[in-house]
Amino acid sequence: MNWEQLLSLKRQGDTNKRLRNEQDETRLGFDVDYDRIIFSPEFRSLQDKTQVIPLSSIDFVHTRLTHSLEVSVVARSLGRKAGVKILEKHPYLKEVHGYKPNDFGAIVAAAALAHDIGNPPFGHSGEKAIGHYFKNGPGQKFKDQLSPKEFQDLCDFEGNANGFKVLTQDKQGTQGGLRLSYATLGAFTKYPKESLPVKPTAHIASKKYGFFQTEKTNFLDVADELGLNKLSADNAQYSRHPLAFLVEAADDICYTIIDFEDGINLGLIEEDYALEYLINLVRHTINSEKYHALPSTKERVSYLRALAISTLIEDAINIFMAHEKEILEGEFHVSILDKSKYQAQIGDIIKLSVEKIYNSDEVIDKEISGFEILNQLLDRFILAVNNNYENVPTSYDKLLLKLLPNEVNFLDKNLYTRLMNVCYFVSLFSDTKAVQTYKKIKGLMF
């Protein structure tokens, strides 16, 4: 892979090549990507989607929206710092094509802003709930009517693939989705493969999958334009876009440190115990006098969080540049933080977060409720859509169909497309809207 191709400004539907040195410096194409994402309704719905604590009424707990904004800020720093070093190493990118460090920052920031845009309600348990409906629930009946890859898309419903769908799928009146630059779409796609085969290699890019069969053609177009390495002759499986490693690093840094911060502020982790873990990560940069002068837990945690993020950004950039050649050749097979010199400290923080936060009673109780809510919504809407397609809708089906958006085709002759569109519709619900719609269906609104 080469940087010139990887930094493509092409958008879906373009007929002419977009050149970097012809861009308006006051609003680059990569800046347009960021703007289109942040003004999209799918992004706005993240303000009411779970990050750690589902349906939390506590104002300082992160949602998917605040998490995504913070990941984007970290990603911008990573991208700009990497851009400086990449342009020093490959000066033709600047001298011939006009690329600047901020271009890298803008690409990574936009991709990071969108990294959770396809996540369903109730966190990662929402993905599992949708998959459960098809793998173990009423949706099993569709298996023999779908191809193995189509059925796997549904049984292992993936927020990353759903995000690619949000960003690229045609809808009535909006061809090409948000029409982002292919560089941003490449950086967004952490898992550039289809759902089968499952985990064909131990590479980090094979851990999950990045697009549904409905968007396969779109992804192949992006991969071809960017010159991503094809890894399989039989299946759509590619090497990552190098900047996807930085998007992943930004996400890893934020959820490691900021989820931990939420756990401390919620009282799920004892202050003295927790602060010791953070101090171990920033021991060489902490100003002890300043730290001990801070009057509250929240301020002390905030200070340590800022130091920890800065420390991990510098470490991530050093790792990325040390392995840039391997990354471009598709031979770097782990996440950036897996190579971190702070790996032991990161591991300790994540282990404590899993024990005290992710497995807390509050999280588990609400994930159980979310599981039931999503399965009920899928069951009712899939039945209504398929009955309508067969021209046998009941009066109740007709009422439910009025809740479906006009821009999405629920009458497609392809069963897989209809099922995927229902999953897509439900996945874009906020946590609160999912609960409210469930109550409507159950007659609990009065």
C-alpha cells in the first residue's frame, strides 16, 4: 500500500479525480467528512445510547456521543502527530501533492467520530441481542432461505458493519449515504472483511467484520481505490488502512481511561485503589505538588486522566512510526496498544474495569432488559414487514408499518435485504426510543 492512494479524496459517485493541491484550504474535503457526520441524525442519536451505564440518569456518565467526541479529539492529535512524521519520511506527499499534517488529523478525527455510529441501543449487548434473535430465536427459520454469509451477518450482527452501512448505503433521495471521502471510509473500517469466514487469522483485523453483504460492492470499490492489500482469493478480506490503527488506538485509549473514570465517579471503584492504578501509568510525568493540592476526587481523577491520555498518545505515535513499513505492507497484526510499554498498567486498569464496572449489577440488569426489548421489536417488525410483502398484512401490521421510515425500502423482493433493513431500523433507535417503542407494542403507554 502507498500513502498517495490511501489518502484518496474520492467520494461515492465521483466522475472526476479530486486532487489535494486543488482543495480549498479553508474547508478541506476531509473537514467536510467530519461536518457531514456530526450533522447526521444517526450521530445525534448517540447522545442517548449506552457507553458503559445503560439509561443512566447521572449527568457525568459518558454516552456514545460524548465518548465519540472524545475519541475524535484524541484521534485528531494522533493523526496530526503521525502526519508530521509521515511527511518527513515521505516528503513527496507534501512537495508534489500538497498534503499537510492536519490532513491526517482530519481523516482520523472524522473516522473516529463515526466509529460507534452503527452501534445499536444498550451497548455491545444490543449487538448480541440482535444476533440472538436469528441464531437462537425465531429468526432461525430464515436460515435455509439465505446464503451462509447473509445469515452470518444477522447471527453475528456487528456494529462496525452497521456503521459502514450508515455511512455508505443508498436511501431514497440520498445516494451514497453521507458520501465521505474514501480515505475516511478506509480509516473507519477496522475490520476490512466480510462475516465469513469467522476469524480466519489471528490478525487484529480479522477479529470481527466490517461490512454486510448489502454493502459489499461499496466496500470493494473503496478497497480498490485505496489499494488495500487483498488477503484472500475466495473471500472479501483485506489489510487495514494504516490510519485505522490510529482510530483504534484513540478508542482504546479513551475507553481504557475514561470508562475507568466513570467507574470511579459512580463509586463502583474505590478512590484510593483506583488512583493508584492511574498513578502507575503516569508516574514519570505527574506533578505531585499540583496533584495533592486538588480538593476533590473528581478533580484528581481528571488531572490523572489528562496525563494518562497524553502519555498514551505519545507512546502510540512512537509505535506507529516504528512499525510504519510493516503497517503499509499489511504485516502488522496487532493493535497499537498491544505493543505499548505501558501494557501491564493498561491491563490492570481494564481488568479492574471489567470486574467493577462492566459486570456491575446496574449494567447487567439493564442489559437483560435491553435484550428482551430488542428481540420483541425485531419479532414484531419483521413479521409486519414480511406479511406486508406477501400482501397479507393484519390491521396490527399496518399500524406498525406506519412507524417505519419512508427512505428505507422494506418491500425489497430480497428477504435478506428486508431483514437487514429491519435490523438497521431498530439499531438506530436510541436507548429511550427503544424502551418507548417496546412499551407501545406491549400496550404499556397508558
